[in-house]
Amino acid sequence: MHRSRILLIVFVPLVFVVKMYAQNQMHYKTRILLLLDASGSMKEKWGEATKFEAAKKILVHYIDSLEVVNPKTEFALRLFGAKYHRTNRNCTDSHIEVPFGPNNSRIINQRLSEVVPKGMTPIAYSLTECFKDFPDDASSTHLVVLITDGQENCDGNICKAAKFLAQKNIALRPYIIGINLSQKNIEVLSCVGEVMNASTSSQLSSAFQYIIQKHVNPTTVQINLLDKDKKPFPSNIAMSIADHSNHRILSNYIHTCNKKGQSDTLVLNPSKTYDVILHTSPPLIKENIAISANTHNIIGIEVAQGELVLKSKNTSSAAAELKYQDNLYLADVNSKKKLLAGVYEGLLTTIPLFKTNEIKVSPSQTEIFRVFCDAAINLFANSMTRVAVIDMRTMKRILQFEFNGNKTISLQPGEYSFIYIPSGIMNSDETKHKIIKAEEEKTYNLHLN
């Protein structure tokens, strides 16, 4: 299945002049499938030429112009109604004549010069076939340009065909540009997308220029990462840009600024909406970003960060689990970590578990959160002994084990009850217990005799 985003443009031909802009450093391609009506009705006179001759002139001029200024624009040609005369009523007469490739305007021009319009007008069938002509490339813009006199005569359902394209993730933003369309044709085509009906060549030129500027001309984007004062700063943060519609990663960058403190400028496809994923700790995501075509877009994302040190001398835990807005992050004890500003929940795998919801990270500051040091408990027994350790604060068992000889355990400061019995004794009345009030960094010797 092709997952590329393809724009469907439906229009009736008129001569146009489009001002193009040089496209340097584009990060995506634009592929335009020319879906051209070569049915018998395209032989009708239209001004000084036939409809087909006018369409051919427009296409050749269009392709030549884009190939000169934008080498990353590729064209393909599909014709319908070109092989069989209308008397045969062939409603599957739709074929790819020139596949996508760079600088193929000469080949397309040559093929168009050989065509004599004569067949049926299977618009709906052609629309359902054209998705096969595109490669699977989610990072690029794919457009279907249907050039026709607007009259389906194979009893095809254009609205159903448009729905099929949408299901294929092809026709997401359709356009219909027609010439002197009847109200009936406008209503039929309106289910495909926005209808722009041109009654003059200047109106058609304006409509087509609008589409070119929106989907072919370069669109620049400056992503500013803002500090606590909402000023851009050089972050060197890893950053990914994803297609919001399918969440596929399109590109990856290290966010940088130039000598003037301005963020780097990127070139993005204006036909898509984006998610920007900042690989901070924890990750920060700005979703569903739409950009305006043919202009410079500035996107500001607040990235208030601070530093956190979980300070401890002899804690038995080497790492802490931090939670912030449903994001989990691991932080080493006694190491400085850069984090998004906010209040974190913390869990350290000490004994018992150390929990807090008051770890605060402030913007542009280093916060030191002190974790209590463990107390060392040296246990001694003359024979194999079963032991349970109860936290008197929560009245929960935190340890249970058997040992013989000596054993050292580390506990957070607190009051603990050691309940024990020799392993060979089967009488519960022989159970004993001792209580220790443990203070941090102190050592205690406990004889379980």
C-alpha cells in the first residue's frame, strides 16, 4: 500500500504563466502525475486550438518551467481514452505512458505529440488506478493533476473514486479547477474537494499559481527553542520531525543556532502537518503543526530545562526512576542530569523503597535533592535462622531471608522490627523480635540468638 500523501488536482486546461522560485536545499521531492483526458471530446475547438492542444501546450510549458527551477520535481504521464475509439466503449482505457523520472519533459512532449484524442472518458476508473503510479515515499509530496473537460461518460462514480483515494492515503487535499463548468459538473466534482471554476485564462492562471506556490515552491521553517524568558537559545538538542498523519519519522536534526543566535532554517513540505519531537529528558513533543506555504514560518517551542543532582553518600541504589507527566526517565544517583523543568515523582530502589513527589527542577538552575544515606545492619546468628524485617512506619514486610553466620544489609533511616526463629524450630512460640531505630550513615550490630 502506498502511504505517501498525494494531492489530487482536477482542472480544465487554459494557458497559464506561473512565476517559480528557485528551490535550493529541498529535503523532499514533488511528484506530479499528469492524468490527461485523451477522449474524443478533447478534439473540440477551444479558442484558437482544440482542448487537447491547449492542454498539451500548458503541460509542456509547466514541466519545462519546473524542471529548470526545481530539479527535485518529477513528472509522469497517464492518458485515458487514447488507445480505443469511443465506438468501442472501452471504459478501462487508462494507461501509464511515461513513468516518474527526472528531466523527462522531452519524453512526455514526444508522447503527447503522437496522441490523437478518440476514446471514452473513464475519469473515475483512472482515479482509482493512478495510485499505482507512485512510489512509497512518505517524505514527498505526490499530486495527481487530472486534465479533462469534466464529463464522465463511463457511468463511473467520481465521489466513490475520491473516497477510494482517501482510503489509500493518496488524495488528502484535492483541488478541482475547471473552465466554465456547468453547475451540475461543479456539484458532481465538489465531493472530490474544493472547486475553483475559471471563466477566464487569468482566473485559471491565478488558481493554478496558488496551488504551485502552496505545494511546489519552497517553504522554510525556523524552529526556535525558547528558554524561560521565551528567548531562542542554542540547545544542541536532538530533534525529529514526523508526519502527523501516520507518525513516521521524516528527518532528524541536531538543533543549532548560527553566530547571530538564529535557529537554522529548514525546508519542509507545506502540504503536511508535522510533529516535532525533542529528545530531551523526558521527551517533549509538539503535535499537529501546520505551516503556511511559500513563506518563512517561525515555530516557537518552550523548552525550560534545569539540572538535577540526586545526592547521596552510600545509598544502595545506583539509579532512580523519575516520572513527569506520564513519562518515565532513569537518573543515576550522584550524577548531574539535564531535565525539563517541573516537579517529578521519584522512586529509588533502596530498602525500603524511597518515594517522593517533590523533586523540583527549576529552569536554568541546578537542583540538589538529598537522598538519605543508608544505615548498615550487621546480623549475626549461631545457626541457620529465618528472618523477616518489618518497616514500623508502614507495618509492611520489606525483607525475608535465611542465613547462618553473619550478614550485612543496608536500610534507609527508620524504625524496623526484626522477627526471627531458628530454621529447625517448628514451634511458633520460639519466635523472637528485636527493634532497631536506624539513623543514616550509622552501623548497627544485631545478634539473633
